[in-house]
Amino acid sequence: MEKHSNIGEMIGNSLFSLLANVDIRRGEELRTDAEALGKICVSPQARYLFVSDYTVAVDEKSPVFSPRFFTYSEVEQNGIFRETLGNANYLGSVDDLHYFSCDTTTIVRNLREKALLAGIEAKKLSDGGCRPKTRDRVLHPDTEIWGGLAWGSIRNLAPEWTPAEAGLAVEAVALNNMWRSARFCAECGAKIEVQNSGWNGACQRGHLLFPRTDLAVIMAITDDDDRLLLAHNGNWEQGRYSVVAGFVEAGETPEAAVRREVFEETQIRVGEVTYAGSQPWPFPKSLMLGYRGRVAQGASTRVIPDGVEITEAAFFSREEFMVALEERRVMVPGRSSIAYMLISDWAGEDLTRFISW
């Protein structure tokens, strides 16, 4: 799998996200072909990825904690996770290999709960000074060991993975989250049975359900002096800022949502809005639509946080922003997020040296 040179790249005027992978052949025709998929899943070309909540099994020997893909025989011989073969979802193919994901969430949660009850703390890969570095940065120290496997968050580790690795992991986590949260039919309340290798569900009355994605907008808003609007959510740690974001409401266009969310949270009126790029964000099941916007002509640039969700907000010039970063008064979002890409694109430079865990 080819390594990505940068987590965010500009393609035309669109911001390309590493998590928005285009290299996976989804193989829709195989999802409903039980006979063909049955042969593939036990073949030497099959690979399996274990998923637990928002984490995946990772290779602890890899300098970047790459996702760890298992062969069918390796999963079958694993006494702890073997049972998850029965709920494998088909992710698609990359080159000559076919990829599946297995939901191990319940098993890992039970292992963690038993350990906590016994007073045993999770073994972390950072224990004993083992904190692998890449690109002169310390990788996230909270990657844990459960069931003899290392588990790492795609939100923290994906920036160092190949596009295919990140894309497969995001797809696996998205499907996993979907079916763990949609166990009963919204029409009649009957139990949902997952079908077609994870790509639709149905209840006994025939009501169908498909993997859902919630649309959200995230926007880099600038004024006439090209200052960027940044906001602090009251639930975040002190000093963490990001661009404004919010969900698209029923019957609303994304562009209208951009203007509404910015005004609701900061009392800033937005005029021109242009699309910048998108990113799947399966935490739990969003698609982030990135935009750039300008303060409406003649509108005030006085920022008034809503005081509920947003407790602090302000326009920053590039100089003010960089000084605040250097003085550690402001922290930027993680590199896997489209928020980071929008901010770094506006700043005109790589900001990874300012990211800390």
C-alpha cells in the first residue's frame, strides 16, 4: 500500500482528506453473491481487520502502528476472537486482496471490564518508555493491549497510515458503529438482521435499513482582512480551538447550514460560501462537508459566543494565530480531521509541530 505524502493535499480548489479514500474497490456486486463471497472469505486473498468501538487492531511492531490485517486461518486459530468471523462485513478489495472487518467490541469491553474489576490497569504501548516516534512526533501514548492484541484509535493514528489502510479502517469502524446502534427496526421495533455482508439490514416484516451517514458542515470563515474565525467548545480542554461546525438540519442545504450554524454560535453573518472538500468521520457516523466562507458584506465582525456550546470565539490574523500557537495559548485539532486541514490551509503551513496529546 502506497504511503501518502501529506494528510491533506489540494486537488484543484478542493481539499483532499486522507480519510476520504478513493482506492478501495467496494465490490457491490459481491455483497449479494453469497456463493462467491463464501469462497473469497476463506481464500488466501482474504484479510480481516478487528474493530472495537473507535479502535482497530494495530501492529505494535510497526513504527506507525499500522492496522493489523489477519488471514482467515489466523482468525480461525485465535481462541479469543474466532467467533467474530460469523459477523464479518465485506469492505472491498485493494490490489489482489479482499478485506473484511469483524466486530470485537463486546469481547474487548468484557476484557477491559474484568481487568478493571480485578484492579488491573490496561497495558499501554507507551509503558516502559516505549513511545515510538515518526516524523519527529510522539505517537499517541494510549494505544492499549487487550486479548493479546494492540488497539489504536484511527482518529489518532490514521495520519501516518497509507490511504488504503486509513480508508479500510474508517469504513470498518463506520459499519461497526452503524449496526451496533441500529439493532431494532424504527418502523416496527422488530430485531434487525444484518444482510449482504454488512451493507443492509432487514427486520422480519421486511423493512429495510441501510448504513446511515449524518451530514455535518465545518467551515473556515474569514473577514475582509482574511482573519480566521476560531471557536472554543465549552466541553473541550482549555486552549483548544477549531473552526465552527454543526449538523445539517432537515430540509436544509449545506450552504444554508453553514450560515445558520455560524450565526447561532457566534452572531457572525456569512455571505459567500464555497465548497472545500469532504471527509468521512465515523465518530459515530458523520460525513463532514468542508466549506470556506466570508463575512457578509457590511456585516459586523463583533463575535458573540452563544455561551452554551461555544464559550470563546474570535477572529485571528495569521500573526496572532502563530504567536498564540507558539505560546501554547491555542491548540489545533488533530491531523486526521478536516478541521486541521482547513486551518493549516489558511495558515499556509504545516502545523503538526503544535499538536500534542
